[in-house]
Amino acid sequence: QVQLQESGPGLVKPSQTLSLTCTVSGGSITDNYYYWHWIRQPPGKGLEWIGRIAYDGRIYYSPSLKSRTSISRDTSKNQFTLQLNSVTPEDTAVYYCTRQWESWGQGTQVTVSS
């Protein structure tokens, strides 16, 4: 059974870069034909899709966040990462990584505050 675990700083200052890593076990991020997503949930709001990286490395971003987002992967570590630049308090959320919206990490709280 695949397991996902998010990691990264819980507090980021405004204008800085948010960096999170998702470590995958029980499956490979290169397994056909899975897609690996980053999703967030701001306080009191619904889920917001950020982007995804496919089993073959293709990357897709939410149009609303594309200008500030970078997703990458390290196949040797079976990890994929999220970078969100120029953060504001509106980027405060619980951030999740997921495979196919079926298997989820537990989520990590990220607060943007000075």
C-alpha cells in the first residue's frame, strides 16, 4: 500500500519561498500511469489543486498559481517537491500530497507570517 508523507517548514515569512517535499513509500513515483498531486486547504475553505507531476515527469500547474509554482521530483529518493514563490498570508493552508486523489499524506500546516 502506497504511503505519502509531507515535510517542510511550518512557518514561512511573506515574500519568501515555501518548499515542501513528499516522500513516497510502497510504490514508485515512476510507476505507470500514476499522477502525483499537490493540493492545499486554506482555513475555512475547500481544497485547492496546485499542480501535479506524472509518472513520466510531465508537469501541470493550476493556472491561478502557475506563475509562482514549481514542482519537481527526485526519482532516486522517490520524492517530489513543491516550491511556491513570493508567498503571502493567503498561502496559509494545510498542504497535501496525493496519488491520484486516492492515497493522501496526512497533510502539513504551513503558516505565512512575519
